Amino acid sequence: MGESAEQKAERLAQEELKKRKWTEAELGRRKKTNREKVATARRLRDGDDGGVNRATVEDRQPHTVVNSLQSK
């Protein structure tokens, strides 16, 4: 059985935090327009195969990041 969208979002989020050497607290301290934070949110939103839905991303990331992506 494959991973659920929620599991995939969690895995991608952890990969992004590790890649950037950030903690979840550091992610929260970054401005909503921080390029790396926006790139992280975009990757979570799109997923490797586009399978992560927007609701999952909103649960994982501050809504301000998702809002900043709406105007891309």
C-alpha cells in the first residue's frame, strides 16, 4: 500500500527542513515571503507527482505561505 497524501506531505516537509537545516521553529520564524519558505511550500503544494492536495499543505504550513503562493 502506498503512502497517503498526509504521509507524503509530512515526508516532503521533513526532507525540506533537513535540506535547509531548519527546525520547525525556524520555519515559523521566517517571513512569509522568504524565498526558501515559499519554495518549500510550493514543493509541498505540488508534491513530487502533484498528489499532495492544498488542504494538506495548509495543515502543514502557515496559511500566509499558501496565500503568498496564490499570487504567483
